[in-house]
Amino acid sequence: MVAQNRFFFLLAVAAVLAILSLSLQFLHLIPTPPLREDRQNAKSRKRIMPVPHTEPPVIDPVYEAYAYCNIPNNTERGVEGHSPPDYKLLSVQVMIRHGDRYPLYAIPKTKKPAIDCTLVPSRKPSHPQLAAFLSHMSKGSKGRMDSILSGLPRFPSHSVCEMGELTQTGVVQHLRNGQLLRDTYIKKHTLLPDSWTSKHLYIESTGKSRTLQSGLALLYSLLPGFDWQKIYIRHQWSSIFCSSSCDCPMRNHYLEEEQRRQYSLRVKNSLLEQTYVDMAKIVGVPTRQLRASNPIDSLLCHFCHNISFPCTQKGCIGLEHFNVIKSHQLGDEKERHETKVYYRYSLLATHPILNQTVTRMQRIAEGRSEEVFALFSAHDVTVAPLLAALGLSEARFPRFAARIVFELWQAPKDKKSLFVRVLYNGEDVTFQTSFCQKHSRRSSQPLCPFQNFMNFVKKDMFAIFNSTNYYDACRRRAF
Ligand SMILES: *[C@@H]1O[C@H](CO)[C@@H](O)[C@H](O)[C@H]1NC(C)=O
Ligand SMILES: *[C@@H]1O[C@H](CO)[C@@H](O)[C@H](O)[C@H]1NC(C)=O
Ligand SMILES: *[C@@H]1O[C@H](CO)[C@@H](O)[C@H](O)[C@H]1NC(C)=O
Ligand SMILES: *[C@@H]1O[C@H](CO)[C@@H](O)[C@H](O)[C@H]1NC(C)=O
């Protein structure tokens, strides 16, 4: 029951994020109405919310927004590293979304949210390792990274956050992720030998300070006080981590089609359009300009940081505006999954990273590599398609500091017998993936065979394109 609720929650988050992502990444077309409700209102709403478990939950935009914020609390658990007795953990690959960040856009003519991006261990939310992290990062000039990354700050440091900067909340979220993974993978399963070196780790980040810093925070609590000489961080220029296999014309085609779907859903929503008009009046700019400023991104930041929405002499942006835009995002995410265009986009977008994941697992299983831990520090536009491609259509849009984990396991007696587990934000979603939905857990194999995952990535994921490989699927026109 708990797992189920959580999943719905995730779903909702997914929706929210999708909307956000859409607005941010694709079209920048979500106009935000002015909100002026304060947090208290949001809170009381949240409390009223206990939904009867039997009914399909009514999607509550405020509840979803909280899930998206991922405000650190002590109840967070995960079932990473859980397996039948005597199975051996061979490798772990983690993809994260960066933690809480300052908005990427400002609402015109309003005060930006006052958030301090310096790290202060005595300020909430904090983490027992925050001070040590800060001190270790200041010594990191010997850290080895691709040159684009070595030019970035290793921790956030502006007393007035810059656009897109990771906040202390964002750092704490990843310190917690790392600690959780340490408890299970390092302490319980000794995934890394005590004398681990750079050959045991693979780390990749996009070229934004918030992804680099998020990755470093996770790494720090996973391996406290790590030797800077033993890590190497690679730069990934592509936000979908397609490395050298990015040429895929059909992927672009599906993305454009998805953007058209998104646009037409928006213009059909008259409540949404009216909300943007109202907000634009409050702010005193043309509606078009307000919409282009993607106000939901900024409002979510207010929301997550318990800062009241901006006001002008003409009034305040309120929770009612926020709710309309957020609800639209959630509806957009729902339609997105129903129409399948985004699914096709996602399959093509994520094949390269999934192929890499499978290849790394194979090499380890065959003893050709010792790279037992891989970390990819990424964005919502990386994580969301990965969820979709895996068939996790119920999963929520990636919240701040979301994590997807792939584990490779070996059976006790038969070394050739390999299994995979997939986890999203600590929840085991293996049997919701399209490649293991049909696998019966009651069969002689309690885990999902690695072969299923491999077949999916190497071939089956292209079946929907009437194709058997990436190159062909990327070029085959759908009529
Ligand atoms: C803590 O976080 C979890 C998962 O993010 C959430 O389900 C739970 O409601 C939160 N608890 C509190 C007290 O906020
Ligand atoms: C949010 O802010 C209000 C007043 O601005 C305050 O009363 C409340 O305690 C704050 N909530 C949290 C969780 O910090
Ligand atoms: C998939 O991985 C294999 C190595 O196992 C590699 O040879 C191939 O080029 C990769 N394909 C793509 C599309 O990345
Ligand atoms: C695949 O083939 C089927 C039947 O031949 C056809 O209906 C479908 O449109 C094709 N799909 C693509 C993506 O080409």
C-alpha cells in the first residue's frame, strides 16, 4: 500500500516535471498566472489531502509540487541493494537529476526570490557532512576532470543565488542520496574494495555547475574524504548522454511532433490562457512576455523555499494561479504518455546511454572490467526520457535530486546467471519495466534476468519502429 501510494506520488511528480520540462526545455511556452497565496495555504491544503486509498487519487497540484521539491526529511528510505540471500552485487550504475536549484528564468518586473546559495552548516536544511564536504571541496583543485568541468566551481557560493545555481537544499539532497547508497553498497555489499582506485569508478556530468556539484555531493557522502587523485570526472556535452551516437534524425522528428502536441494542448486550455492574462496584468507586462518567462519555474522555487509569491502594486500572484499552471502541467504529462510520441522520442533518445549501461554490465560480468560504480549527473530532460523508454509510464516526473539505479546481480551457484534490478527514488520498479513486466516473480528466478534487459536494449526497443537496430530506427520514416 505504501509503495503504491508512493508510486502515485511519483507519477504525479512525473507529471509536474514533465510539464515543467516541457515548458522549460521545449517551448518556453507556459505562462504563469500571478500567485499570491502563501505557504500556509499550501500547507493546509496538503493536510486536507488524505485521499481514500481505493479511489484513483485526484491529482492535487500542491501535493505534486511538494513531491517535486523533495524537501529533505528523515523518513527517506530506499530498497537499493535488496536481494535474495547469497546473490552477489556486481555493479551499480546511477543516474541523478541535480538537486534543488535557483530558477532559470525570472518573472519580469518582480523581485526574485531571496535565496542564499552559500553553504552554511548551521542553516536548515543541513546535513552532518555538510561542513566536511565544504572543506573537502575547497581542497579539490587537484581533482581531475575534463577541462570544461575543471573551470566550474565545485560548490555553490553566492550569497544571492545566480540563475540555475544549486542551493544548499540541493547539496543536502545529494549528500543524503550518497549516504543512502553508501549504507547499502559500500557498507553492506562492499561493492568497492578498500583499496579502490579510479578504475573502479566511472563518473560523468553535463557542463553545468549544478550537475557537477550534485555529483560531487553524492560522491562525497558515498566515499567520505575520497582521494581527489582517485577520481576522474568526464564531461558529457549532450543532455541525453548520447555521447558519440547522437545522430538520429527520427528522434528530432518525434521531438518536434511532441512539441506540437504540447502547444495545441496549451492553446486549448482557456483557463490557463486566462490565468496568464491575469498574471500579466498583475506584473504589468504583455501576456506573451510573461508566458515566455516560464513563470512556473520561478514560482516552484518560491513554493519549495516557503517564500510567498511575488506581488506588485496591482496585486499578488497567488496559489490559484500556481494551481492552474501546475494542473495543466500534470494534464500535459498524462496526455504525453497516452499519445506515445514522447515514448518514441524517448526510445531513440536513450538507446545510447542504455546501450552503454548494458555494455558496462557485460564487461564486468565477463571480468573484462572493474568499473563497478558509475554515476551520471544529469537533468530532468535526461531522466524523464529514461523513465519513459523503460516503460515506467506511471513514474512521476523527476523531482530535484531524483535517482535511477541499475544493479547487476549474480546468482549464488551459477556464475553465468545474471540479474538486473531497476530502482527509481529508492523504489524497486524492475517489474514495471517493459522488459520485465511479464516475468513472474514466483518463478524459479526471483529477480529479472539480465538477458531480458539486454534483449530489450539491443533489439526489442526498436520493434515499435519496425526495426531491429538503432541506426535503422533513427532513419526509418513512419507513415
Ligand atoms: C518525507 O519524504 C518522503 C519522500 O520524499 C515523503 O513521502 C514524506 O511525506 C516526507 N515526510 C514529511 C514529514 O514531509
Ligand atoms: C513558512 O513560512 C511561514 C511564514 O512565512 C512560517 O510560518 C512557516 O513556519 C514556514 N514553514 C516552514 C516549513 O518553514
Ligand atoms: C552499443 O554498444 C556496443 C558495444 O557493446 C557498441 O559497439 C555499439 O556501437 C553501441 N551502439 C550504439 C548505438 O551506441
Ligand atoms: C510498422 O508496420 C506496421 C504494419 O506493417 C505499420 O502499421 C506501422 O505504421 C509501422 N510503424 C512504423 C513506425 O513504421
